[in-house]
Amino acid sequence: MSLLDAAGVMTGDIWCSGAFSFESPLKDLLDSGEYTLEQLLSEDELLQELRGVHPQLIEFFSTEAAVTGLINYVTLPPHGSPPPHTARHGNIPASSSLVSESLSDDEKEKEQGAMQKGTDGPPENGGKVEPSSIEENPVLANQAEKDAVYVRFPYMSCEVIYCEVKGILDTLVDGYVPGSDGQVISGDSESKGEAPQGETRRLILDLLFQMLYDAKAGEIDDYRAGYFDKILSVLFRKRPQSLATFFNEGGGRGQLDLMKAMFKHLYSHSIMQIVQRLLLPQPPLPPKDDEDDDEQGRIGQLIFADPMEVGDADGLGSFRCNWSDSDEALELLLECLIDKSPYAELEQDDEKRLSLYQNASEVLITIIQNSPLNSPTIHRLTSNPVLERLIRAATVIDEGDTFSPHDSRQTCTMNVLESLILQLGGYGSVGTMIYPDDEDEEEGSNDGNDGENKGGKKAETVEQDGEPREPRSSRLELATSDTLISHLPVMLSNLCNLLQYPEAEDWTSPMQFSRHEPQKILGSSRLRIVRLLESLVLLGDPIVDSHLCESNCLETCLDLFWTFQWCSMLHQSVANLLVHVFEGANARAELQSYFLVKCNLLGRLMGSFWEGAHKHLLDAEMDRGILQGGGDSPAGESVPGGEADKTEKGSEAENSLDSNA
């Protein structure tokens, strides 16, 4: 025994001595054995203890009642009624909550008086009882109660799910809403439990998506959309197969209704990120030669790969959503972009309607950039009906509308057209992989009759699901620019009219160093047109070059190049297309002649150098004349002894420039 132990100064370690004991309201609440969901969500230590794998908290939040309460708070509208049911542990009345317990005595007396007045007082409106609003509800009359119900509880509910506790996620995906009267939806009965006879149950995951069906277009705020996106991001990583099955089957209402519900709220950036992930094309996989070799190679990759990368790749690889191959999803996305008013609720909200156009454009651009040329999506977008709709929405001004210098539905559609043209020219994010038809050749050689059966007909190739497979030639047919070329004359004519739009002369905006005088601006809309013309030049197609030479679009772009001297993005785009043309050698001879002869490109370049040097010398000589004359002079007055010298030297400078030229 040590001397300190003998003296009774210290027994055991320092943590058991009581010197570092802190009060924990959460621990006291859990030790009481009686608590509600709202009481736990009000504790500041909840997330810390939950991430620390507290067994009592995990057991409570893994129940169907608790997860249902979390989802009810996450999807609670800003002015909706609080969730009627409260998950609780122990024998506690369901109406109890932490905030109501924290009210002062005076507030409790007012609350009781209001309740008695509503029950014992004389009946109003003929004895009819009308539902009171949130502001008139005596239980939520306190501001702290409102902040807790509509701010803290939804946030904490989302963070509890985001803790990635396995029991909570399993209950969220596979659990049912307690006491629900819905239809039994996707999922087999073995993993999710069979519903009792005579009763039908509803998945908690359907309750999460119910917000999309109930809210009209424009009603989902950024908070709820952000919580929705954050919860799904966890499920994408932790439960990808279950979530893919839910999206492929459409939950309890079907796939098409789920698509319409999600595209209805595409104005939200958070919803847009979810739709973008669902419509992202699956990467093409090479053909499998031998199962043993594939198994051996997969084992080798797992041995030598980074453990963190293996986990991420497994999660993404196991998520296979069929929305990317759905014609209905692509059509809904095109309607959000092309239609002027896809949803009547957004007609009066210009900001959200523009966000809808921009988000739909961004999703389409992502799909195009990640789709090979032989994919069904590119074939659908380059078909005559779809391409005609895109070109018309991008280049035609409807009656009653004006051409705006700012972002609009037209500019968003131009972005999609530019991305599609660049993809046709081979500038996409993914390449087009074509594999040899080894399997068909082997089948034909094994038959011994050059691929024919006993009846004299070719053996039909069958997929794994038993359906006949299309010939390899049709599946690998690449999309071309033929349909685009057929629409080029009308498209270039409309673009030229937009570049020379008469009201564009009045587009002004105060700029830096403009001395508080509004200056003319190019506008983001005309800049998008120049970018679209640049993509046509990058195609390198002789037929496209001929159509560009017959149009005045490129000459107008050069005029804008010299008109707006401070628009660097315009200069970069025009310079890029010029460099691409003149580096094309003889293959771009027609466009080279167009720029040199018709547009007088060399004369424009030499003139810009001449004007710059001439102005620089005149300014320098004027400054020297003013200094020799004795300083600055007011406007309109002569400078004694300096005007003649300035004029003489100015003429000498002009003569010297003429001789050099």
C-alpha cells in the first residue's frame, strides 16, 4: 500500500474520485426511465451520446414509433400541426413535452384558463368547434414552444438519423408506421415481417416521401428539402440496394407517380441533387469472358485496394436505379425545361420558375456528359421531335415575351444544346466503348451451321431474363449530327436575329471605372449564343461549316468582339473558335476564307493595333504639351505657347505612324 492510499488521500483512479463529476441532464432523464421523444431531442448531449453508441438511446431510437416521430418532425411544414403521436418510454402521458414542463406558473395558469374557457364557456358559431391555428393553440402559444417544434426538433431529428446508427437506418428502411392503415408496399415479407391478417401496414420510407405528394409546387422550403436530401444521402451510402428497390418500384404509389412528385419540386437545389443522382447513367461494363477470371480479379482488387475506396465503390456499385433508362423520366425533365409554365403554382413566382429551368438544365447536362453516343438517352435527345423542341425553346421568342440580357428559359436551353453538340463532337466526359461481338461469334460457330438452326433460321440471341436481345449492330449504333444539320438553317437565322436584337442597344449597367455613367453590356444571353456557335465550330463538320459561312452569325460575333472591349469571356470564346478554325489546315478552308475575306479579320486586327498606338501617342503628346504650357487648363480654353507645339508634334506623330505602316 502506498503512502497516499494509507493516508486516505486517493483511492482508485482520478476519474473515480469524484473530482471530475459533471451534471448530465440527459443521464438523469435516462435514469428516470420515463421520457418522451421531444425530451430527448431537447437535450444538447443527445448527438454526442448517440454517436458514442449509447445502448439505451440506440434501443429507444431503433423502435418504429421513435423513427416515425423523427420523420414526422423532419417533414413538418413551417405552419403545420405538430405530430399527434409521441414516442415515449415508460408510463408518461402522450401530451407531455419538455417545453410545456418548462413554462412558468403564470403561463401554466393562462394555459389552463384558456383551456377551461374553450370547454366551459358559451358555445360560439352555433356550437360548432372550429380547428384553431398554431398561433391560437394554447399549447403552442409560447414562442419557445414554436421554436422547439418547428426549428430544433426537425434539425435534431435529421441529425439523429444522420448519425448512421445501423438500428435506426434498418428501421427507417424496413420498418412500418405504427397503427398505419395503408397498403403493404415494396419488400418481401421475410425481411420486413408479414402484416397481421386483416390489417395493412405502411412503410416508414413511404412516410418520408409523402411530403413530396402532399406539398404543391413551390411549397417545400429549403429546410425540409435539405433534411430530405441529407437523409437520402445516408441511405445511398448505407442501404443502396434497398433504396434502389424502392425507387425502381416507386414505393406505395408506383414509379410514375413518384417521378412526377419529385420533378414537381425540381426548383429546389436539394431535390435537384437527388434527381441528378437517380438519372445518372450507369457506367458501361466490359463483357465477362470467364467467371473464374473475374472472381480472381475481384479478389485481387480487394486485396490491393484501399479499404476506404472499396467501401465507397461497393456502395455506389450496388445502387442500380432504372430511372436513367426511363423515357417517362426524360420527358418529365424536358417538360420542366421547355414548357413556359410546367406547373401553375409557379406562374407568379419568377425566382422559383427560373430555378426550375436552371436545375432541369443542369440535370440534363449531367446526363448528356455522362452518356456515350450509343446510349438510348443520346439517341432520344438527338431525335427529330426532341431536338426540334429544344431548338425552338432556345432560339424563338414567343409572342408577348422579350429577349432578356439575363438568364432565362432560353439561356438554360442553350446550355443543353451546347452540351449536346459538344457530346456529338467527342467532347463529353465519357467515351463510347465498343466491344467485339465474341459471344455471338462463339454461338454461331458452335452450332456448326453458320449460326443457323435446323429450320434454316438464324439462332436468336436471348438475354438472361428470357427476352430476345437486339442485334449488336443496332445496340452499338452511334448517334450522329444529321438531325442537327437539318435544323441548322432555321437555327442560325434565329440566333443571328437574337444577336442583332434591336432592344439590346439599350442594355446598360453601371460598371467599374465608368465614372457613374451606365455602359452598354453584352448580356449573359448573347454570351450563351456565342458559346453555342463556338460548339458548332468545334464539331469540325464540313456541312456545318458551310451553313455557318452562309449565315452572318460569326461576323456578328466578331463585331461584338471589338464592341465590348472589357468582356473577357466573350473574347475567350471568339478567340477559341478562331484558333480552332485556323489550326484545322485545309479541312477548314471554307471557314478560313470566310474570316479572312468576308469578315476582313486581318484588317480588323491591324486596325486595332493602329488605333491603340495612335491613341497612345496622341495622349502622350497632349500631356507633354500641357506640361510645357504651364499645367492643366479648363475645357474650351487655349493653352498659351503649348497648343501650336501640341498640334505640330501630333502631326509629326501621325506622319511617323504613316511611314511605319
